Amino acid sequence: MKNNNENKLFFYADEDASQYDELVALTDPAYKLIHDSLNEQLCSYFSFFQPYINNSKIVILDVGCGTGAEAIPILLKNKNVHIFCLDTSRNMLDALKANASAHKIDSQYTILNLDIRNPEWFDIAKQYCLEVTGKHEFDGIISVYALHHFTRELKYNLYKAFFDITSDNGFFVNGDLYSFQTGWLSSLAQQSLENWISKKFDLAKDDDTFSTRDSTEWERLKLHWLSHVRNDNIPLPAQNNKLTPASSHHKSDQEILLSSGFESTECTFRYGQSAIMWAFKGSEK
């Protein structure tokens, strides 16, 4: 699959950022399920985790935060959480700030307009964390539908940075698109996703109550998204099949997380290509 994502800002994060919240649910059948499940899991984890940090705020880094689809619901339910919202798209961050203001949660988050493909993001994020919260590290990192555009090599470097920037017993949780170790299942999941997008955009085009866009604009958006999922996505297997030994070119996301330093992983949700993967840092011996 051809992919040149190292310096790319995708169309939906740039010219179509203002339309993102309306359109993104048309691009994945598990979109709402992923967010609802992740929010429920995080709230449960925060309740468990809070007594171990001496009642200080739980500090989270949201990588590829977009318009706040993950951060805002979390903050509405958890007043003891502060989220650093990191994204490379200024348009997305502007939309997040508008959404946060509408929910009156302006003091619970900090904006970081950084590109995680630039190694400098690491030191800048740590410095902001210290200045705003007094903590040298984040208690956890979350990311949803942001990292499936990266190669294995880029993911390893990124996960290693995540490991280094989280506190002892910290976590990283990723809700994202994943393939399967079995080739025909991966192909089936990819085709099912493309069929879903085509169907949903065609239905929206014929629904006058959904939007004021004309049919030409809907067709443009559908073709944009189909091209994106075919050419820009690099979904890796979530976990390795024990019957299929993994070479360095076929490592699963789980194996990359473990090789970057995380102590353990758990896949807590799976629906088609969409899954939620947790990685736990553990404590220094």
C-alpha cells in the first residue's frame, strides 16, 4: 500500500475541519461505540487510580485530539482530570476550543499545537505539563483514530516516547483501526469499511434533513474519504496470532508496545477494524 504520511495534514483536519464532527460518524460503524466504550473504561480506571496519586489531579495527554470527541466527555464526568489536547491542526484545535467553551470546561484542558512527527514535541509537552500541573510526567496518554497512518518504525519511536513521558504505573490507551493477522480477514474488514462509507454518504446525500450540501458536494466528500482509507491508512494487527510467528515486518501493535517498554497490554474492545488497546507501564523495580 502506497503511503506518504510523514509530513501530511489530511483533508479532514484542514479544509474540512469545521465539518468533521458531522461527517466522521459516516466513516466507521464503530465510531460511537469506540468513544462510548473508551469513556466508560477511562472513568472506571480513574476511580481506581485516584487514591494512588494523593488526590492530585490526574494529568492526561490526548494525542491527535481533533475537535475534542474524547477529551470533552471525559472532562464533563471527571472534574479531577486535566487533559493536554495535542493536535497538529490549528483548525481542529479551534473547533475543540469552541466545543469546550459551549460546555464551560475551559479551565480543565491545555492546548498543544504540536506535530508528533517532529521530535521536538516531546520536550515541549513535558515542559507544558510541568508548568501547568507541577508534574514532570503524564499519568496517562489517550489517542483515538489518530495513529493508524503511521508505519511500524514510526509507531515504535512514538510508543517509546509515550513510555518515557508517562509516570510509573501510567498507561497508554489507543482506540484505533487495526487489521488482522489473517490476510483474508483484513481484506474483508477493509472492504466492509469501504462499503459502509459508500452507503452512508449516499444515504446522507438523499436525506434533505441531514445537511444542506448538494449531491455534488456529497460525492466529493465520499470520494475523499474512500481515497483516504485506501491510500493513507496503515492498520496493523492489534495482537499477534500465536500460530503466525511475527517477523520484524509483521509485528502487531501489541508487540510494538511491549518492545517499546510497556509491561503489559490488553485489548478491551473489538468491532471490525476498530479496537481499543491498553498498555500499562508498571513501576520501576
